[in-house]
Amino acid sequence: MKLRVYLDTSVFSALVDEAVPVRQRETQDFFDKLDAFDPSTSTLGRDELAQTVDHDLRERLMTLVARVDVIEMTEEMSELAEHYLRSGVFGPAMRNDALHVAAAVLTRQDVLLSWNFRHLVNRRRRALVNEVNTLLGLPPIEIVAPPEL
């Protein structure tokens, strides 16, 4: 059985961002072995990437999104994200981060993959998310960066 991996927008963006070559290379390494995973993102992720102003870059990003399953956002995901916000797991300005986590948790992903160390990929945030999940009877989620897979 393949590991179910939810990709937030930072993973797609890192693949086309030449400003940080090491991160781009590590992301390419992940995409090179994409078939070893059951990868997904959400309509939220797709819509965030679709807002890219540069047409050519936006097309490259949409081509990458086409390589993964796209999960429809639901009211239940919005409610869980609001719960994360009310619980202080995420601040008010981090609603989309909470939505990404909610989408990953409620679709039973094994891992949420991100380059967002400030808001997602850190021990404190992972512990807070999983504390709320435990209280709600939801499964834990691993939140890691691409090199960790």
C-alpha cells in the first residue's frame, strides 16, 4: 500500500522556484518518485496556484497539479479548520493552512507535505494539530518537508 501524501501549495511552488536551488532540487527528487506515493492536493491548493499572475508559470503549476488527485473541499473540512483556529493551533491569518491540514486529516492522508516551516512543518504545530485531532477522535497526521520522505 502506498503512502497517502497531501501536497500543499509550497511543494508545487518550490519545484518551479529557482531562487532556492537546494529546495528546488529536493522537491524535484520527491516528484521523481511521485509514483511511489498516492499523492493529492485539494481544490484550495489548486485555486491558490491558479492565482499565479505569470501565465507561463501558472501553466507549469497547473501541469504539476494534474499529476495528483484533487480533493474537493467540504463543509466538514471548513468546520475542522475553524476548530483549529478557535483552539489556537493556527492564528486568524493562517486560515488556509488550517484548511490544508483539515483536508489532509479528513481524507485520511498519512502525511501532509510542505515547505512552510513557519506555519506547518514544525514540532510544536504538529503536536497541537494532533492534540486537537485526538480530542475529536480523528487520526494523527505527519507534517513534514519533502526531504523527509
